[in-house]
Amino acid sequence: MKKIVLALTAVAAMTGSASAADLAARPYVKAPVAAPVANWTGFYIFGGGGGGLSNSDQSVQSTVGAVPLTITQRQGGSGWFGTVGLGYDWQFSGTWVGGVFADGQFGSIRSTVQDPILGYTGNQKLEDSWAAGVRLGWLVAPNVLSYVNGGYSGAHFGSTSFTTLGGAPTGVHLSGYNRNGWFVGGGVENSLNIFGITSPGWFMKTEYRSAFYDAKTRDELSDVTNLPTGVNSIRANSWNQTISTSLVYRFNWTGPVVAKY
């Protein structure tokens, strides 16, 4: 009986030693590293350019008494522009980004202006404009932001020199003017760290924008006296659509960062 007890005790001791040895031999495994997270919060500047379409709902009325003389007709045109601006973004709830921005545009987007009663035709040019607004975006990927925006806008439209439909001078023009309105739009912004190229802080964005400006009545003026001819006036609003591509630099951007534990 004693021999059996001693044998069992020896087996138990050897089993415990083997188990302890197995536990000591197991390698240490670190916790998995969190996926990289991009930080979009901070200031940025941008500059670029693009093309645009201009549409205007126009009608002719008498200078004296503002009596409507024609139905409202839509005239259009197109052109190019450049843009510069700045902004600030806040990243929240992981994949959402909100921000404020302001920008200015300059260039030559033209639309047709006509007085069909007198047979006059000319061009109205959107010479420069500015916008201030907000945007809200969602991160499609850590380095790619899809967004919508909207806000307030002001624009300066240049003077119009009228000719006949045959191209002869009429001696009549419309003065330039400023107009205020609003805009909506959207676009995509992405990091330029692509195709193996490292460019920390540099982004590219492509944006569509639609801006609406209130109607304005302008008297037809004599080129000699710069006074109203007393015959007709043109009343028109303006709707401009643009597509631009801009280079963006983000001051705080150092690439995706890894959360620490």
C-alpha cells in the first residue's frame, strides 16, 4: 500500500513540474494595434480654378413707369475662373467633419444680355465674387472626405456694351453692379499620398457649386452722357454653376496617427 501511495505522489509531482514548464515556455503576445485614424481638425488654405455656366432670367420694361414690355426669357453663357480661400475643420464622431470657410473667385464668366424690342445685344461678365459658408462631410476613407456645403455669396457684374444684331455699335450700355445671394454645393477632398508619393499636408479637392443672385433692374444708358436714354430698362437675375479643382494645404496634417494605449 505504501508503495502505491509513493508512486502516485511521484507521478503528481512530475505532472505539476511539466505543466509549470509548459506555462513558462508560452511566448508573450502583445495586444493588437488599433487601425490608423486620420485627424482632419485644423486650418487649411487652397487655390485653384475651373469653369462655369451662367444663366439669367431677363425681361425688358419701360424706364418710365416700369411697364413690362416682354416676357421673361433665359439667356446663358460660360467662362473660366480662379479661386483662393481658407477654412477650419473639426472632426467629430469618428468619421464626420464639419467646418467653416471663405473664398474668392475671379475671372470671366459671361452671359448674353438682349433688348429684343430695339434689337440690342451684349455680354454681362461675372468679374469676381466671394463666398462664406459651412460644410459637412463624411470620411469615405481616412484620407478621403466627401462633403456638402452652403452659405452666403456676393458678386460683381461688369458693364454691358450693346451692339446691333449685326455687330454695329449702338451708343448704349448698361452699368456694372454688385449683387448678393446664396450658394449650395459639394465635392470630394483627398490626400495626395497616393501611388507611393509622400506629400504630408497636401490635398486636392474637386467641387461643384451653384450660386443664385437676386434680380436687378438697370436702365439703358447713353455712352455720351452716361444718363438713362429714357426708353427701356433690363431686369435680370443670375444663376451661376461652377466646377473647380483646388490644391489644399492642411497646416496640422502629419498623416494618419495611431491611437496609444
